[in-house]
Amino acid sequence: RLSVGSEGYAVGERALQRATEWARTRVQGKPPVARRAGPAPIINHPDVKRMLLVMKSQTEAARALTLYAALQFDLATCGADEKVRRGAASRGELLTPIVKGWCTEIGNEVAGLGVQVHGGMGYIEETGAAQYLRDVRITTIYEGTTGIQSNDLIGRKLGRDRGAAMGALVGDMERELQAIGGTDASVDATRKAALEAVAALQSATQALLRTLASRPDAAMAVSVPYLKLSGYVTCGWLLAKSAAIAAAKPAGPDGEFYAAKIRTARFYAAQVLPGAAALARVVEGGGMSVVETDAALI
Ligand SMILES: Cc1cc2nc3c(=O)[nH]c(=O)nc-3n(C[C@H](O)[C@H](O)[C@H](O)COP(=O)(O)OP(=O)(O)OC[C@H]3O[C@@H](n4cnc5c(N)ncnc54)[C@H](O)[C@@H]3O)c2cc1C
């Protein structure tokens, strides 16, 4: 499942590379505040830049999530003591359905945007953008669909330990975000947005545990929104951490790389992470609108 999760964002990464190259060379229209009159490469249009940032931030976030999960399995084997090994194993198991479900859903979204950045040339075959979309489509299906991953997450992972592993993860995210200091305004705004999202995940988890106990069918009806919420929030935390690390680096030849890390995390916090609040609301609302709808009415 971790391999297929990696496949999801890896195809997304290739779609991003191709779309960025296209956007830097395709000339069409005049950006709103262009210095020069006349057509310019489409990367200068705010909406194209936004699409590329959605692609880049989500791909980086999914990669960070997958590597973090892989680290847990390394620690589960090689950790210093039994307590560390047990904690890491439990976190790795909790994260596995999220890596598989979330990173492949992200890969699909990113590859879809890759086609959109190409316009009509993305829909037809010559650019190769549509090939990534076709290739990545299988990743949310094989090795267990997103629906099956979310059943695993809330049934086996959350339900079995009454939210203990998720509670430990939420606690660590909160503690680490609180500890991020420094004077960089972008990092601070990213950190605050990530903290808000962690609080949303925490209250949604409590609500879901109550629903699971009273109406498991209603809980199953919001399991995919819960998996996505967990993906957004864990990624928000990891990107905030990466921005803080980048901001602490001294000036040097990798300055542009670290500046991009900070800007990408800032964008994610401003335009992607707010989606977590909507998902938390869906989870807290419960799935009775699904359960109470007779299948014959669909
Ligand atoms: C190209 C390709 C390669 C594959 N390679 C392999 C392979 O190497 N080895 C292997 O073993 N398999 C392989 N598969 C099979 C693959 O793992 C299954 O297709 C996949 O697990 C989905 O099962 P299904 O096709 O039976 O769909 P179904 O189980 O019929 O699912 C259809 C829909 O119903 C939903 N659904 C089904 N049950 C539940 C439930 N309990 N709760 C909620 N929702 C549910 C699913 O989420 C999905 O949306 C491959 C499939 C493809 C297309």
C-alpha cells in the first residue's frame, strides 16, 4: 500500500514537471499587471500559477507524508527501545491507509490539473499530459480502493484502539507546531493555519468515535471524508515543519530551494488546508443523510 501511495504522488510529480514546462513556454493572453504589453507565457496568469502551486504543494505534501510513514516502519524495527518501536509500529499502521488513500487521490487531482494547465493540448494526446491522468487513475483502485482504505482507517485503526494512535499523532502535531518559533511571517502564518487544522481533526475524531459507537453505518458514510481530513491535516503539519526548517537555513547556494519550500507551504496553508475545516464539518455532521436515503431512490 505504501508503494501504491508513492506511485500516486510520483505520477503527480511528473505531471507537475510537464505542466510547469508547458506553462513557461506557452504564450497566450496578457496577465493583469503585465509590465510589458502583449502576450506572455501562461505561467504569468494568476490562475495558472495557482494551479501549479496546488500541484506542487500537494505533491510535496504527499511525499513528506509517505516518507514520514516509512520512517515509522524503520523505527519500528530499529528504534532504540521497545517503547519507541511499539509507538512507531502503531503510527505506521495508522498512517498506511492514509498514505495509500490520500496520496493516490492527490495524484489524480494533480494529474487532472496537469491536463487543465495544458488547455486543449492537454486533452489530446500530443503533450502526454492525459497519459499521466490515465496512468494514475488505477492507483485509487488497486491494492484496495479509497473506500476500503477508509474502512480500514476508521474500523481497524481508529475503532480498535478507541482513537489512541490518532490521539498520540494529534498530540505530537500540536506540540511540535506550538514549538515552532522564529520571526518569519510566512512560517508563522503557516504554523497557525496548521494548528487550526489539527484542532479540527481532533474534534472530528472525537465526534467520529461517538458515531462509531452508536451508528457504525453512519460512521462508514463519512469514512472517506475522514481519511481525506487526516491527509490534509498531517500534510499541513509536515509542510509547516519543512517551512520552519527552511527558514532556519543560512543563506547559501540552496537559497532558492529553501525559499520555494517556505512559499509552497504558505500557499498550502492559505489555499489548500482550509478544505480541512469543511471536511471536519462533514465528519462531525455524521452520515445520516446517506443512511436515511433509501438505495432505491438513487
Ligand atoms: C490494472 C489492474 C491491476 C490489478 N492488479 C492486481 C494484482 O496484481 N493483484 C491483485 O490481487 N489484484 C489486482 N487487481 C485487482 C484490484 O485490487 C481490485 O480491482 C480492487 O481491489 C477493487 O476490487 P474490485 O475490482 O472487485 O471492485 P469492488 O470490490 O467491486 O468495488 C467497487 C466499488 O465498491 C466499493 N466497495 C466495495 N466493497 C466495499 C466496502 N466493503 N465498503 C465500502 N465500499 C466498498 C469500492 O470502494 C469501489 O468503489 C488489479 C486490478 C486492476 C484494474
